[in-house]
Amino acid sequence: MLINIGIIFKLISRAIFPRKCIGCKTYDFWICEKCISKVPKSFENTFSWSYSIFKYQNKLIRKAIWLIKFNKKHSVLNDLEKTIVENFDIFIKKNNLKNKKIILVPIPITKKSMNKRRYNQSTLICKILIKDKEDFKLEESFLKKTKNHSPQNKIKNRATRLENVRNSFGVGNVEKIKSQTIVLIDDVVTTGATLKEARKVLKTSGARKVLAFVLAH
């Protein structure tokens, strides 16, 4: 009889490190589907070209994102996957992008954050979105972090946020960027300074259209 080592390891891991929903304490979830359905959707978008799923002010989604970013619990995204995909479909229809070639570009993080976290949460969101999608492509080389600025979440002043990310992005594979439809992917947007700066450098490099899809606003 064949033994699935992966399943056995998962069962052992869950027994030793049980997951409990941050909302209702149900086992085997960081945030269960029932609690996700109660999180207010974000009907406000920083820009006409951006789309956000959740309201970041909600304590459940805020805690979920903090688990991903600061506690190395990237598996939280597995619980959010269905909602992420459903909303991306809405985003695609809203922007008339159905059946069109789209390049997903994650907002890069600083080297310090990558060394500490070992993953970019925006890249993980991209990987969810490109599953079984021939028209979607993940491209991490298009946008590069060129300076290790202070974390945006620690800066309250809008003008300071704008200055903090100014000239913080560079581009790669410029020839491939030209005439492309690009969707920036990020986890949280507040003032929109990061998205605006990233969009600017991609548009300057010849991208035909640059939109943004974000987990929370």
C-alpha cells in the first residue's frame, strides 16, 4: 500500500501546530469562509485604475494580513484564495480584460523584508491568480526595488509617504514591458503612494495600460 508522506506530514503538523480561525476559533483555518463572508468589502478605491477587495480597518482582515506579513503565516492566503479569485474575475470584467493577455507584477519588497520573511506576499497572491490561466503571466523582473525605504505602514503623513517611495522602483526587461497590459498586485494600499510610483515607472517604460489589484484598502 502506498503511503502519502505529504498527507501524513500535514496531519502531524496540524496535530502539533493546530490552526484556529482568528474569528470564530474553528480548527484547520486561519480565517474560515464564514468569517471571511463577514468582512466588509472595500467599495472605495484610491485610483480609478485600482481595485481593492477588503476594508483594511476590519480587525479580522487586518490580523490576517499581519499574520502573512509579520508572522510568516503565508498559508493564510490559502483560506482567502476563493475570495481573491472571485474578486479578480470581477476586476477583469470591470476593466474589459477578459480573454486578453495580462501580466501580473507583484510590488517588490525591500531586501531586509525578504531576508526576514523569505517570501513576497504579493508574489504569492499572483501565483494564486495565474493558476490554470493561460492568459495570465507572472513577471517579477519588470519591477525592482532600488532603495530600502522606511516601511510605509510606519509613516502617517501623506506627503512623507509620497517622498518615501519616490524613485524607489526601477524596471527590468524594458523591451518586454512595451505595449503590455500590466496589473500590479499588492496586499495593502493606504494613500496609494507605492502603487502610483510603480505605475509611473512602468508607464514611462512603455506599458500600454497599468492597473492595480489589492487585497485590502
